[in-house]
Amino acid sequence: MLARRFGNVAAHLGTKVDDGLVERLLAGLLRADRACLAEAITLIETSNLTKQRAAQQLLAAVLSLEKERIAQHGKAALSFRIGISGPPGAGKSTFLDSIGSHVTENGHKVGCLTVDPSSRITGGSLLGDKTRMPNLSKNPRAFIRPSPTSGILGGVTRTTSEAILLLEAAGFDIVFVETVGSGQNEYVVADMVDMFVLVIPPSGGDELQAVKRGIMELSHLVLVNKADGDLIAAARRTQAEYISALKFMTPESSSWTSKVQRISSVKGEGVRESWLTMLKFRDASLSSDEFTKRRAQQNSLRMWRMVDEHLRSAFHADPEIVRLRHEVEKDVQQGRITPLAGALSLIDSYNRKR
Ligand SMILES: Nc1nc2c(ncn2[C@@H]2O[C@H](COP(=O)(O)OP(=O)(O)OP(=O)(O)O)[C@@H](O)[C@H]2O)c(=O)[nH]1
Ligand SMILES: [Mg+2]
């Protein structure tokens, strides 16, 4: 049955299935085999083009099976992807450890991905994430995976969104994506999840923290973490400040008003309530159809970004452009020609060879 279905996908792609690798990984994913899931994620992260083709075949099969599943069970069977962002040390991982455990107790399987698109350093983060999620990393119903290295085709954005699809194929119906707030990472993550959650610590003063307005407008839920011990009063104040600030902002969604809640991840307080809020958001956006519309938009956006990225790098790597660029740049800098004339002359040289 699997082979027959998969055969169709291979036929659709017009290529022969790679020596059993794709079929083996697909079968492994469908029986929720963790080693196969890890291997499949490594496969999508490869920069080897032959393996990359196999990875895309695997993903095509995963997508087609997912479509069948949703056609059969309806939209309520869609997974739920939640982005968790916030300043360094806000307690994102501690929160994930806590909510992840709670969610698995409610019968779900939880995937946790960490993304750091601006960083070229990885390896160390695996240990970091696992030690910061001591409960979840031992939980058989959870799967934690750190950010891959950048510098691969389509970058971390592609591999993370593809890793989400693989996790879902292996039955992880709730996927959290953690990223450190940097002003850029948040947008990258917001474009690959259904819900965006901001985790912040209580602020000392009475002014709003340096969270950018744009990031707050993206946030469907703001969690003021560390609302325990000496920080309880500060957490209350911070919550009030964010509630009033949000009143003056444009909500991201027309079916949802952003919420601000206090939690203590170490004590596990407010964690259950934050999960209930997430479920309410999911219900609201599923019934208004925003949920599926957002995913559709994210997919086309991602495709065009990859096209843009490819075209830009092909242009800059072109030998004719490499030969001409300094000369034309100098002409533009010294005001001999306008920037538009310079751009057109480079584009013409590039197009002439096509
Ligand atoms: N008091 C208190 N401390 C907390 C709470 N949550 C996290 N912490 C502490 O805050 C520190 C940072 O926690 P992490 O969970 O690693 O924070 P993070 O946001 O994931 O950090 P990065 O991934 O490095 O940005 C740790 O020392 C935690 O023990 C909380 O609810 N209350
Ligand atoms: Mg963390």
C-alpha cells in the first residue's frame, strides 16, 4: 500500500525513487521511528544535491499523505505550530520544558525546534537546549532538535519549515519553534508558524522594554515569565504595561485580540492557562479560516523568497557581472551615470548571454 502510494508520488515527480532510502525513511516516519526522523531531518539539511533531490522526494510524499489525511479527517486534524520568541534569558526553554510536558500529558506529541538564523555557530546548542529542557528531553512523546547550520540551500528558514513537515508526518501534532529575539529572527519564525508567542521577563522600571513595536504587533500572546518570588509585583506591572500598549497597536489577526498573561515556568504556574489560550487561538483562527489562509500565504512567500535568493546569487556569481561590477560601480559613485543607468547596463550584460 505504502509502496503503491509512494510510487505515485515518484511518478508525479518524474524521477525514480532513490535506492530505497526515501521509501525507508518514509516508512520510518509513518511508524514514528525517532532514528528515521532524525535521519530525515539531517537529509533535508544536506548540501549534497543528489541527497537534496531524495529529500525533496521524501517531502513530496509527506505532503501528499498529509493532504489525504486532512481530506479524510478535516481541518481539525491539522497540526499546531507555535513560535516562541523573546529576549535572551527570558525563560523560553524553561517554559517549553514546562508546557511541553503538560501538552504531552494531554495526549499530544510535541516537537521542539530551535532556530537561530543569524548565528553560524551550532553544535553547542544541542547540549544547551537539552539541559535547559531536562524533562522534555527525556520524554518519549517529545522530540527536540536544534537549529541546523546556515549556509545550506534556502537557509535555516527552509530546513526548519521542512523539519516541521517531517515532525508532523511522524505524528508530532504540536510543534514549538524557539528563537532568540533579535529583531530579525522573530519575523523569520513568525512566517513559519500558526501562532506567535512572546516570552518576556518582568521589567525593572515602569517603561516598556525594548521590544520593538513590530514584534509586539506580531504577537498573539505575550507571556510575562518569572512571575514568582521577588518578581511578582514587577511581573504585574509589566503585564499592565503591555496590556495598555497593545490597545494602541494593529492586531495581526482579525479573529483574535492579543492577550498578556503572567506565568512562572519554574513553578509551572499559569502554564496550563497559557496552553488553554493557545487552544482558543487555534479554534478562533480555524473557524475564521485564517489558519489555512496564513499557511497558504506562508508557503507562497517562502517559494518566492527562494526564487529571489537564487536569482540574486546567480546574478552576483555571473562572470560577466563580476568583471563589470567595479567599473560600473565607480561610474555610479562618481556621478558619471545614474544608478538606474548603471543597474540597466549590468542587467543588460547579464541578459545578453541568456
Ligand atoms: N525565577 C524564575 N526564573 C526562571 C523562570 N524561567 C526561567 N528562569 C531562569 O532564567 C534563566 C534562563 O532560562 P532559559 O529557559 O534558558 O531562557 P531562554 O529564554 O531559553 O534563554 P536563551 O535561549 O539563552 O535566550 C535560567 O536560569 C532559568 O532558570 C521562572 O519562571 N522564574
Ligand atoms: Mg533557550
